[in-house]
Amino acid sequence: MLPLASVAATQDIARIETLICNSHDWWQRCGYGMWVVLPKDEISLIGWCGMRPIQSPDMPELFYGLSAPARGHGFAAEAARAVIDFAFKRPGIKGVWAATTPDHAASIRVMERSGMSFDCRAQLDGVDSVIYRIRRAD
């Protein structure tokens, strides 16, 4: 098992452990969950990316996180595009959404580079957030 601390040097380890445990349930119930992110031809874990059924199973939330040294190299956008492609190959998925704070420019760029568009600004769990969305093409 790879140490979580190597992926989340500044992240909340308990939060990551909860995501891993919940991901197992999401895979069982919905057929999707979380993947680890590895650079091509390497075995070093640099992050995670996946979907979770926060609002409804047919409109999952995209979520991702990378270790600090892996940021800024396009890994998050590449992983997000792969997850969205996976989502739209599954019957019943109508779209995918993601959220971040309005000042988190890097996450906004990841969402835009993965094909998502700004949808709205809202309070999520008491946090001012921007919501980006991509819908299945009919």
C-alpha cells in the first residue's frame, strides 16, 4: 500500500481516508468512484480523481486532488477528461459537475480544460463556490 502522506503532504489525511472508504461504496452502488493518478510509465502515486453521487447518481460530482509537486503539469485536466469520458460511456449519466471556490484559479482551469462550463455560483456546505458542469450530448 502506498503511504497517503506522500500524496497529501498538506492535505487532511482523515478526509482522504474517508474518500477511499466511500469510494468502495460508490463503486458498488453506482459503478463509479475514485481512481488513483499515476504518471505514465511510473508507479508513484501523485493524486486521485473520480466521481461521487453527491446530488444524484445520474449527475455525479467530479473531484480530484494532486500532490503539490504534481500540480501545474496537466495531470489533473488529463485525469478529469478521462473520468468524464468514462462517465459518458455509462448509461444513465446525464452530466458531471464540479465545484471550487471562486479564487481557486487552478481548479477552474482544470474544469475548463476538461470541457466543463461555468453553471452558477452557490453556497456549498457554507462555502462560496463556483459550479462548472458538462452535460451528455444528445
